Amino acid sequence: MSDLTLENLAEGFVFLEGPRWHEGRLWLSDMWGHTVYTLDESGARESIANVPNRPSGLAFLPDGRRIVVSMADRRLLAIGAGGALSEFADLSTLAAADINDCVVDTLGNIYVGNFGYDLFNEAEPALANLVKVTPDGKKDVVATDLNFPNGAVITPDGRTLICAETFAHCLTAFDRAADGSLSGRREWAALGERTPDGICLDESGAIWVASFMTDEFIRVEEGGRVTHEIACPGRRAVACNLGGADGRTLFALTYEGELGDIASGAKNARVETCRVEVASSGSP
């Protein structure tokens, strides 16, 4: 097993989520800073849009539209010129609680998870679903009874979707049909005590996982073999994405604090990086 070390790229954020390498920049959401940013490889940032109801997952459609999850009002929003927002899809009738991360396929179908319950107000835990939204805004539930569905990836052939079930401590796979429906649910990798949050897929088919409660990023293969570990003691591992000019920079989002501290507005989040051997597959 290989161990790697993170280096600081950018700091001064509140709580980061949804990293995506797109068109030569890292896009990411400062959930509790209510802002979508981009970073270049030097760490220079640009504010793209203000999202009052907390941004999370990001998706880029084949036609160029930029979509962001708006968590608290359970909507997908399109980011237009100058950061103007418009509704793309309202998921409030299908998602029982805050929506969070998402993944998009090559046709522009977006898969969106949700908490299942009011996490921030310590409600009783409940299972959640996964909603598919088509490029024209039609939506339907494609998977149910998921234990906090979080980050997700789609394999390059489009035939498999893999989702992090945070509080089931595993990655769960589904077969994808041509119409985007899901079937054949199965465990892709059991992760023991680890709690998978954001994830990304590399070219060899392994998945980088941010384990929020154990303060580490890991690379895991189907079946559960962990090939790499990156410890970040004292900092929560929130999400990750592969990118950079050659696709071999791991962008790791971390948070120094407890879950109850997130809404305080303290700027305890940062973007860290390390170089890895296997490049990105492009998902999420």
C-alpha cells in the first residue's frame, strides 16, 4: 500500500463540496460560504455565482449548461452569464431533505442524492433516494433505500453508476440501461469504519474516496482492496477530484472542525493537492 502527502493549494473557505475539473479549472462549491468558485492550478480563485440556499454538486451538460445543486430548497439551478441563476429542476417533491452531490452522464442525465433527513438539526436518520433528471428537466426516482447517498461516478462505458453510501460505509454499484434507469444493485466495496463522502474515478477503474469521519482519502478497487491512503489528521476529508493538465493531480477538499461548527461561518476549509500515478476517467 502506498502513502501520499497533501500540500496546501488554497484556503479561506467555509466548507467546500462538489469539486470538478472542467475546461482547465477546478470548480467547487463553498456550501456555507454560499458561493461557486473556480481555481486554477496555482490556487488563484474566481467567484462564479452566489447560491443562497447552499451550493453542492456541480454538473456540466453536453450543450454547455452549468448546473449546481441548491441544497436547502432542493432545486437544480443553471448558472448563466455573470452568475445569474435560473431554475433547471425542482426536486422538492421527490427528495425528503437537502439534496447534495450529483453526477452527470454523457447524454446530460443528472443523478442527484439527498440526505433523507434533517441532518443539521439532528433529526432521526432515514434512508434516501436517488433522482435522475433529464436534460429537459424531467425527473424520476431511480433508486431507493440508500443510507445517505453522496458522491457518485459513472464508468466510461456508461454501463455502471457507483454511489457512496456514507453511513452504510460502502460504495454501491448499479447497472445503467440506455434510458438511464438503474438496476442490479450490489456492493462495490465495503469500507469498514470509513464514511465515504465525495468520490472520483480514475482511468484504471479504481475510486478515490474522501472518508469524512476518519480524516483520510483512500484509493480503493472493486472488492475493497485499498491501494493508497492519504491521512489528514485533524481535518475532515470531504471530497476529491482528479484533474490538472495531465489529469494526475488529486484535488482534496478538507475541513478543520466538527459538523456542528460548519454553520458558524468560520473559514476552516481548504483545497489540498498531491500527485498520483493514474489519471482521471472524467467522472464526476
